[in-house]
Amino acid sequence: MSTEQSVSEESIDSNSRRKFLKTTGYTLGTLVVGGALASLIGCGNKTNNNESSNNTNTGKPATNAGGTTEEARNYNRALMFFTQEQFRIVESAAERIFPEDENGPGAKTLGVAFFIDHQLAGDYGFNARDYMSPPFYSGEKEQGYQGRLKRREIYEIGLREMDNYSNSKYQKSFPSLAPEEMDAVLKDFESDTAKLTTISASGFFKTLRSNTLEGAYSDPLYGGNINMGGWRMRSYPGNQMGYAASIDKGFTKLEPSSLQDHLAAH
């Protein structure tokens, strides 16, 4: 076989592979763009690939196969522990504890329920850093909960009891209550007017309230404080790398910065 013939066949084979891979990519809904496969099939130049990567990383509206734009999906908005019904109860209760008003967004917009869900799915929900061995004694109020139940178990019981109490008092589930009815149920839990047998109603309310505030003001890394809306309401600068440019200027309102903002640019 001559050298020219070998080169020609290799060229044909290469073109056929390239055409096959391109066709396969389109068949899969153009999911195979960027990365190693894109370099194989040569789809788009370096500039276009960088633009595509930037759109993905910044959450800017992306253009789909139909030519219309859509917001980038946030895959952190998913449940890891709660059922759908439990999530609705937490979201409704958190919104009454931290409601939206003229000062800024409420717990629902800030994603507080997702924050609580993700915390309960991890070490916090399993009391991984707490001493959980018997004997158990009733602690003083300032000592907090003393018992064998994990936080995720307390939430499961507390949410079920809150919904049962709502059905008993108003013949409706908690998420279906009017705002003033939700407030009444929460106040009954806060004051221990709602009598529970397995856990303290007021203890559960305090935990829910604390977790709501934590979700509103924690770094967005943890699932809450979406777009740093909680920090903006407080003019809190977040995680700044330094204050050299403003330290001598008195109070300076800074655009808040999250941990994600410190990632090195690629």
C-alpha cells in the first residue's frame, strides 16, 4: 500500500469518525459540547467554548436547542431529607418566622427550607458532634435539649405534630392555613400551649426559628441566603478577602461576597 493511499484512507476514516460523533452529539440533545469530546469533533472554536463555559458558570440565561432562552437550573434546589409535604410545612412556617416585607425577601425566596433540609441530611441532622449516650436527664432551659432523639427525628415528629395540631384546630393542614392561622399555631408551639407527648413543642419551635435565621444569613454555599439577599438587608459584606481599600473611610457599604466568589477564574 502506497503512502498516499494510506494517508487518504486515514483522512476518510477521520472524517467519518468526526461526522459520526457530531451526529451522535446532536441526537443526544447537544449534551456533548465542551470537554474532551468537543476537542475530538472540533465543534466550535476556543472563543465559543469559553463563552459557553462562562454562561454555565455564571447562571446567565442559556439558549436551548429551540432558540429560546431559559434560566440556568440550580441543581442545589433539591430535597435530600424532607418529603414533599414536610418541605411545604417547613417552607410555610419559616416564611411566617422570617416574612418578606419592604426590607427585603423572606425565608421562601431565600431558600431557607432547602438550607434546613440539607443540614438535616448531614452531620447536623445526625447530631454527629454531640454526646448522645445515656443516661439522659431533663436539662435546664439554657442547656437546650437533652435526650436520645436526633435532630432529624425531632423534625419528623415536630412537623407531624404541627400538621396534626393544625388539622385539629382549623381542619386544615398547616400549609393550607391563612397567615394569621399559621401565626397562631406557631405561637401555641412557642408557648407550649400545644401539648406534645414525645418532644417539647417550645423546644421544636426554638430549633425551627434558629435554623430559619441561620438559613437566611449563612453563606449561599449551604443552600440558603440565595443571591446573598439576607446579607444585603443587613448591609453585611459577607466573605471579603480584605478591607484595605475601605478601612480608613469609616462605614462603607460593600457589595457582599460569598465563598464562591473566591474561586480562581479558569
